[in-house]
Amino acid sequence: MSNFVHSWVLRIITYLIMIYLFTPIIITLIVAVNPSEFILPPSGFTLKWLAAAWSSGKFLDAMWVSLVLGIVASVLANAIALFAAIPLARYNFRGKAMVNVFMMSPILVPATIYSLALYVLLANAGFAGSTFGLIVGHTVYVLPFAIRILTASLQNFDVVLEEAARNVGAGRFKTLFYITLPVIKTGLISSLILCFLLSWNDFPISVFLAPADWIPLPVELYSYIKFNYDAVGAALAASLIVMAAVAMVIIERLVGIRRALGA
């Protein structure tokens, strides 16, 4: 009886937490297509807020910035992560645990503290408020996630394939590009998608490091909703929610969310 009660208490707590987390998302999706904006319950269905969001010049410019930033940061992070994941997945060496913790440190520190520390570091180096500094910030932020996914992919990789390629005369880089990368391509694609998504949705790093003439979408959206009380911001946020959900489905199909997050 006691186990039964504990089980139901745990289920109820889990359901309450899920309701708490998903209620704001559901309300945002409703407001995005509600003719009466923030007045609930909804009075109908409209796409005018979505049309306004996706026809705004400021939002489109910010989307382009976030797109370029996300692609560059995810590609750089995965290039670095690949060469870090190979020794972490295949070799036992002194200080390996410390190196692993150091690599994961950007996700162990609260985002605001990490962003402020990165801003101070880049300001002292003369790169605060620059495109270079923003790219560095996003690359470092998504790097741990790339390392997790690629390490998991390489742990299931049969090194005999690489040895066979080396035995017939292939060099290290040729083996990497023609043997290793094609075999782990599923994990690599999942890592690129997840890193892009994290960069696309990032706010703390962007608000600290973004230059005045290169504003990512989350910062532009925040600036808009501060001074405009309409459903355009909710419509754009709903679009981002849908995009994130689609990306998560793709990652789940390719490699699995639990594996992608290192669980």
C-alpha cells in the first residue's frame, strides 16, 4: 500500500510540474492565432499576427543574423568537439575526468553568470560588442553538447575500420573524412541541429555580446515586447517553439534525445 501511495504521489508531482512547464507554451500558441490577442478564452482563429511577425523587416534581419550565427557556431563547435571527443571516447589518460569536467563547464554554470564572465573576458581582450566575440560566445556555449553527442557516437564506432583504411595507405585526415565521419554522420547531424537550435534560441549571451548592428532574433524579440503590447511577439515566439519541436523530433529520430544529451 505504501509503494502504491508513493507511486501516485510521484505521478501527481510529475504531472503538476509538466502542467507548470507547458502552460506558458500552450498559452503562447493560443495567443499567436487569437484575434483578440491576449484576451482568453480565444474568440476565433487568425494568421494576421504570424503574417505581421514574418513580414517585419527588423525580425527578418534578426532571423538572418541568428541563422548565420547558428550555422557558424554549430560548425565550429562540432569541428572542435570532434577532435576532443576522439581521445575522450577511445583513450584512458591521466586527468581525463578533469578534462571532461572542464569541457562541460559552460553548461554547469548559470547562463547569466557565464555570459557576464565571457563579456568581461572579451572586453579585456578588446572584442566586446563585436561579431567575433558573439561567435566565440555561442561556439563555447554549444561546445559541450557537441562533445556529448560525438563522444557517444564514437564509443560505438569500430576502430577496425580505421585500421583497415590506414593499412591500405590512407592518411589520418583521409581516414577521418572517408571512414570516421560517414560512420558517425547520424550523430554529427544530430549534434549540428541541436547546437544550431541552442544558438538560435540563446538570449543571455547575445544580450551581453551582440554588437549594435548585428542583433540576433531573441534580443530583437525582447526589445519588441518591451514596448509593444500586441500578439506579434507571441506569434514569433510560437513560430520558434514549433521550429524547436520539429528539431527535437528530428534528433529523436536520428539518435535519440537521451543519447544526444548524454543520458
